[in-house]
Amino acid sequence: MPSLKQLSHKEELLSRGHRLCPGCGASIIVRQVLLAADKPVVVACPTGCLEVATTIYPYTAWKVPWIHCAFENAAATLSGVETAYRAFKKQGKIKDDIRFIAFGGDGGTYDIGLQSLSGVLERGHRMLYICYDNEAYMNTGIQRSSASPMGAHTTTTPPGRAIPEGKTESRKDLTQIVAAHNIPYVAQASPAYHMDLIKKVQKALSVDGPSFINVLSPCPRGWRYPAEKSIEIAKLAVLTGFWPLYEIENGKYRITYKPKKKRPLREFLEAQGRFRHLLSEENQQVVARMEKEIESREKELLVRAGEGKEEKEK
Amino acid sequence: MAKIVAMTGDEIAAEAMRQINPDVVAAYPITPQTEIVQNFSQFVADGKVKTEMIRVESEHSAMSACIGAAAAGARAMTATCANGLALMWEVVYIAASYRLPIVMPVVNRALSGPINIHCDHSDSMGARDSGWIQLYSENCQEIYDNLIQAVKIGENRNVLLPVMICFDGFILSHATERVEVLEDEEVKNFIGEFKIEHSLLDLEHPVTYGPLDLFDYYFEHKRQQVEAMEQALPVIKQVGKEYEKLSGRGYGLVEKYNLEASDLVIIVAGSTAGTVKATIQELKEKGINVGLLKIRTFRPFPQDEIQEALRDKTCVAVMDRSASFGAVGGPIFLEVRSSLYEEKKKPLVVNYIYGLGGRETTIEHIKKVVNDLLMIKKTGKIENLVNYLGVRE
């Protein structure tokens, strides 16, 4: 495990000058992930903010080989690249050890790309899929995805007189869906806990099979907060239990970071414009539902990590 | 030395794929293409090919994986038909736009709905503007020959386009025919090695595939694609000639059959060309002469050859095994008719939509077309511009 100082001397593989917004979680995540890789990588992206903002022809911000095909097929496309690599390795035409990483947003991963991702996981391609989860379709202008949390104000779940709470449904637990494929490595991470993320990436790249890391990716435009607060908000998501950090290594769960003192969910909600309407009297029941859900998921996670008993005694 | 085998269209397509020996095959089963995937899977299981096979979860992923593999420098193949082709539509266009010479047998089958598993050309005709080269096959021999040539056509440096080898579902895919096959070594030498200019696996020269291409460059890239299609015309002819040297069977953009003997012409693509040939032979004995102009290459469209072949003809019947809803006739008809616009002396051209959803098209149907042509010649008048052959009105 390299130190932060050592990492800071490594060449950045996503160059500056790309057109992502200030404070965008995606570019921070990509840079952290690429710093963690100690083998050459080939990258694929589905359609999304990251793709359109880093490759406006005739420019590219990528210093590594990179492919975008369409919205729903980054996993399948990269599985083709990885298979070609395996074919050439067998034929003795390639000497290098190469790793394959896909970076997809929640739209391209939770929703339209889920089938393609599931196929890749089941077939066992050796590649790492990173979901930078900013909890809505940000590239098209903040529409709800199945990753949008309950209560979120998106442009397709606006709070109104008839539906005051915004998004009425809970988010999909993609990390658990991926884990159900019984792949060697699955994790949830956050750019606010960079050493935790880097460690997870290194583990993921070292397994001989598919791996997946779901990384919460704050979005100043979509979540409605000042750009400089991204990391602070990413941190709050973890400290409030909204986004637990854990990993599943060959089926074994481990919670990789436990806040010493849990902060109330309200702090995370109050920091973002997308939850502002939840502060009203009539929406207090939504906040209560959210808190209840977080609590029950936390309990489930503790049980899976073999710490459930302690939780019961409390 | 030519070897003679008896195989179905699907079996011979799989056999051609075995000899092509691609680096990567990504495929998904769909009737009546399934036997290609099954037979090829057996070749993989038996170690008869070097291919890494990806048994994907959909046709969309099949084409996506082929795109990834080809961009990494692999010779990549898949096969599909009908709804499978429709599902991969989006990425079919992307494969052509990224200039990746993927080769794909398309076992022609009617598009849903309602669902129908039998032959017509609505699937591949729908993809006619996707930027893929399209070759249509009359029989199992042509399926084999076209597949081998497709590799060399698509990978030509002036072309670099994907190629669909279309053949009629069930009529050819499930019919056993006599086919002459080449030796493995002959195929290997004929197609040579595939060397891509920009590989995703070239770490020294990192390439960005599929960037955001806006109003300032997209148009130029589309213009280049148009140019590549034009470049494909002489390449298809050249490869056809080279293949003749190897196999004794030559191929052009179109095939002329009894064309010199008559001023009446039937134009058709696919297995019905065989039915037309049989009808021509039968009518010849009765003193009636009709010519056949078979479309082998539909994309790029062989306008010059069509103009030249029809120059002194009086009546032409164009047969389309697909309907183009809302258009004035089927796609082959529209393109043939448009090709004749600049000609000083134009023949009278009529359209026959036939065989949709696998409706049988027999010698009797073709005779009806010939009778119509004789009547048009006699009266100088076209009664119905677009006709429906063998349908209950």
C-alpha cells in the first residue's frame, strides 16, 4: 500500500483541462482510482457526464487507451476488449499485463446498463467496474434514476402539491445485486476516504475475475450545494450512515470504516438543496422513513459482517 | 483441391467461420441463426479454433463485445437475424462508424410483430443505411464464398467497414446443399492477418475510441464513411476476382443470367434468384426469354452496373422481400428506379413485394411476373406500379 506522498508523485492519467464541473465527484474518483492502479489500464465509459466532458473531439483527457461505445454497454464493450487481450495473450502476441476498468454513472450502471453488467459478472471477465454514483441522470439535467434516494428532488421527481416528498421510492441497492453474482470482490467507497478507496481498488485489480466498486459521487449541480463542499458532503454521507463503506471479499463482508460517533441524517440532508423540501413539517414522515431504512440496512450489514450480535445487545 | 460437402446454410456458415478462425466470437442464439452459434461452440469446445468465445446475454452485448474486441485489434465475428439485429441496431451503426471490419452472417428473418420466425428481408433491409456492406447469397455455396470474401473486403485499408452476409432463413439456413469448400490453409492465406492501425491494447500509443463528436467534426467523419463505401465497390470486385483464381468461382457486384437473350428483366436478391433461374429455364423451352439481374451487393449500391445491365431493356420487374411502409415500393425497387433517372432511354419498371414472413414463392409466382412483363411490353403501360405476389387481397 503506497502512502499518499508516494501517490502524489505518480503521473495523473486523467489530464487537467477536461470540461467536468468544478467540484465534480467523478473526476476526483477517476484520478484516485487511476493512481491506485499499478499495472497499465484500458478504460471504458458509457455515455454520461464523464464521457462527454473528457473527450470532446479532437481533444481527449485520457492518457490511457479508452473507449466509449453507447450508454448501456460499457461492461459488454470492455468484455470484448478483455477477451481480445486474452486471445492475444494465448497467441503470444501480447507481453504486457493489462488491467481493464469501466467507469459508469448510476444511469449507465443501475438502470440501462444493468443487463450488460450482470452478463459480464456472470461470465467472469477479469475487469473492474467502478460506478460513480451521483444518484441521478446528471448529464441530461438531473432526472431520477433507480439510484436516486427517497425524497430527492430531481427534475422528474419535483416536489409538488400532490407529491410533496419528491422521489417516493427507495433507491435500488446495486451493491447487493452485484454481490449476488458471487464475484470475488465487491465494495462501496467514497472519494472522501481516499486511502480506503485506493486500497479497495488495489484489491479489486488483484483478483482474477470481475470486481465492482460503487463509489458515491457528489454532484454540486444536481445535489445543489457549493462546489467546494463536495468532499465534505461525501464525508457526511458516510458519517450519517447514508453511504456505509464496506467490502465483500470472496463472500466475506467487512465494514471498512465505522464512524466513532454517528451524525444525524438531517445534517446530510440540510447541506443539499435537493432535500430542502424535506425540512417542511409535512415531509417529516419522509425523513423518518429514510432514517428507518438506513437503520435497518445498517443492521443487515452488521449481521452480514458477523457483528450483528453486538448490535442486538445495544 | 476442392472438397465437396453436404451442409445446411447454417452449418456451412459455421464451417466458414472455423476456417476464418477469428480471435473473438460473441454471439447469442436466435432462430434460424442458432445452429451457427451451436456448431461454432462445438469447434471451440473441440479446440479446432483459436477463438475466444463470449456467450453474451443479448445481441446488443454481442455487437458491443465485437466492437470492443475489434477496437483491441481482434478479428471479431457474430451472427444474428431479425429481432436480434433490431436489438443491436444502435451498436450496428457504431461498429460501422468506428470503422471496425466485423463480419456478421445475417440469417434473413421477418421482423416482429407479430412474431414470425420465417424468411424475409425486413431485418437487413432495415439496416441498409447503417454503414455496413451487405452481400446477399443465393445458395449455400454463396454463403460460404461470401463469408470468406467478406473478411478481405471489410479489412481492406481503403474500406475498413463491417460486412453483413445475408442469407434466407430456413430456405437456406436449414436446407442441405452441395458445397465446395477450400482447404483451411487456402482460406488462411487468402484472408491474411488482420492488423489494426489503432489498437486499444497499444499502450505506447493510447487511443480514444468514440469521443464526443459535435457539429465541428461529425459531418466530416460521416463524409469519410460515405467515401469508404464508395471505395468498397472496386474492392468487392477485386476480391471477387482474386477469389475466382483461388476457387474457380468468381463474383461481381451483380450476377447476370440469360440477360443478353431478352429485353425483359427480373431483379432479385437472395435465394429467390434460384427460383427465377429455374423459371427462366422452363420458359426458355417454351420460347419465352427473360433475363435475371441478381443483386449480390446491395450496400454499396451498384448503380453503374445496374445502369449498364438495363441499358437496352424494355421492361424490368424488381422483386423485394420486404415492405417499406409508406414508401412507393420496396427498397430495391426504389434504388433501381432512381438509378435509371439519368438514363436517356428508360425501361418500364414495376415492383413486386413477395414472400413476407416466409410466404412461399414458387415458379408459378415468377411466371405470373413474366406474364405481367409481357403484357407491359405489349401495351407499353404499367397497370400497378407496386404489386403483391402471393398475398390474399
